[in-house]
Amino acid sequence: MKFFHLSDLHIGKQLNGWSLRENQEAVLGQIVRYAEEYRPDAVLICGDIYDKSVPSGEAYSIFGGFLERLAGIGIPVLVIAGNHDSPERLSFAGQILEKERIFISSFPPSEKGERLRRVTLSDRWGEVDFYLFPFMRPGYVRRLLAAESGEQEDISVQSLTYDQAFRLMLEREEIDSSRRNVILCHQFFVSASEKPDTCESETAVLMAGGLDQIVISALDCFDYAALGHLHGSQRVGRESARYCGTPYKYSVSEERHRKAVVMVELGRKGEEPLLSFLPLAGVQDVRKERGTLKQVLSRAFEPSCHDFVSIVLTDEREPANFREQLREKYDHILEIRIDNERTRRRLEDEKEPIPVLKPMEAFRQFFSMILNSDLTEEEERLMAQVIEEAMEEED
């Protein structure tokens, strides 16, 4: 069974006000060409299709065109919602799309009897079950789990962590471990042995204190775990559980990322999947330029002078009209900063700024100051639930 693993397309995203449409269309076009060449049995898209919960008409058009081209090749497409997606909007026309073998799962189960969406495909070794698990907060499934336990007021259900809620939802599926199983997820998975590689373009959605973490052992029953959420391609504990990363660079912190389609070849039950990485590149790169004004200007060659660049000048004396000179050579500047002895000294002399705390950390400090003690584990879970429910209302 051969399939493509994609995630975090973030269609409609802008970079410091610059449109990325041309670059996004370029990488999606490359993915379609790879699909024509390698003929995968399926394409998995693991959340954050759009950058905003209310996508623009242009964003809908770009993704719709991408699906149409894949459907034209005859390849099934499996899609789950991410935290940036509106489940209601993503699921629109789902029954019609299913006729073209485009399978979308936007909501986790919420009613008794409901289960994760499962799509079964076959190859020469038999059947493969694909479980579609869209983005979930504990509050999305707390009522379902409480109702099924018959203990709606049970505090153990009301204060579920992400890890606990996720594991309970998987237990309901009664997954047959003798079959080949693949899961699509959009959550923050971690391994006890490896620290995840995060970057600026995604850290804003990761919860302070790691309360949204799920230990990767929850997915041990799956032969391959196709993950979305983190923007850098990386394994989580094992090669067959991984984030594929974004198809394009969405921040300067991703400068050294090598963007690619992860092509997975699943053999017999028990065999390690074979992974290949098919490179992707936008029309423009996203990168840094550092040096004196003269050095930075001397590197403004075609076509790299059209890249999205963050520029740091190291001249000890601030050059005259440096911004105008740089903009004459580089037409997509994200920022210009000066880093020299004077600016470093000024930063050292300035009063340390008050950090902007995330909600949980701010409450921890408040609690400690007022009661002169730390939160207990149970109090931390209850406060996490309050914060989570407030976030859901904002969504």
C-alpha cells in the first residue's frame, strides 16, 4: 500500500502581509505531478487545510482545484480537520465529495454509537484500515465519555487531560491489532526519548505547560501514524510515527527545513514501512540575510533577490539610507534589524520587558502569589478545562 502523507497546507496564509498564493499553488502543483508519476493508492491530508477558520473564496478555490486534480487521477483522498479549520465548513458537501472518493472527517465522535471514520483500502497483501481522527480538545468529547460511563458528574471524566481523552476515544474503537492500521491525527504528540522540534509558525497554538501533549505510545497499535500540527518534518519516537511538516516555509525559523511529500510504502503486517521524501519548493524561498550593508547588497542576485528575506545588518555605524538601498535590491523584505555593539549595549541597559504569559502560566503565578502554594495536579487539570472551554467559545 503506497500513500502520500501531507498536512498543514495553511491555504490562504500570508507572510508579513505578502500573499503566498503563487507559492502554495506551485507546491500543490508539484504534489499533483508526483501523484501522476508515483500513482499512490491514497493521499492523506492531516489537518490545517486552511489558515483561518473562515477561509477566503480564493483559498476555497485553491484547495478545490487541488482536490479536483487528484480526483481526476483517480486517487482516493483522506482529509481530517485541524485546529485552524472550521469543521462545519470543511465538512460541507462531504457526501458529494465521497462519490469522488474524497473522504473528510471534521468532527470527533460526539454521540453514543458514533465511531471514528474508517476507510478501508486493499492491496496485494489484503486490507488496510485508515482511521480518521480530526483535531480534538477534551471538551469536544467529555460529554460523550461521561454519558457512556453513566457518570456525568464524575470528576475523573470532567477533568480529562488531552492524553487521557485521546486514549479513551481510541479504546472505544476496539482496533484489531492483527490488521494493518493507519491513523490520521492532528494533535501534539511527544516521545519520552526525543524533544519535538518546533518553530515560530506553530508555537502560538501549542499550549503552555505542555497540557495538550499526548504521549506517542497511545498510537502503538498503528502500523503508521500520519501526524499533522508541527511544521517541521520529524519522527516521534519511531520512524513510522511522524509529522510530515508543511509543504512550504511559513516562517523564517523554517529556513533550514527541507520541505517534502512523505511517500509511505506499507508492506505485510509487521514489516517496517518504507519512507521516501519527494522534495517540494515554492517560487520563492524564505530565508535570512546577515552581514554588513555592502555584503548583503552584494548577494542580491537573480532570482534569490525575490525571496522572502529577514535582514540583519552588522555595520557598527548605521549606513545612510540603508532601508531604501535594501528595498531597491530585495523586493520581499520581511524585516530589517541592526545588530552591532551599540544595539546590544542598549538592549542590555534597557529594563527587561515584562513577558506576556499564556493563560495557564499567568494563573499559576497568581495562585502562588495569593495562596503561597503551588497548584495540585487536580487543580491544574480543572483550570486547564476552564481555559480550554474559554478557547472553544472564542473559536
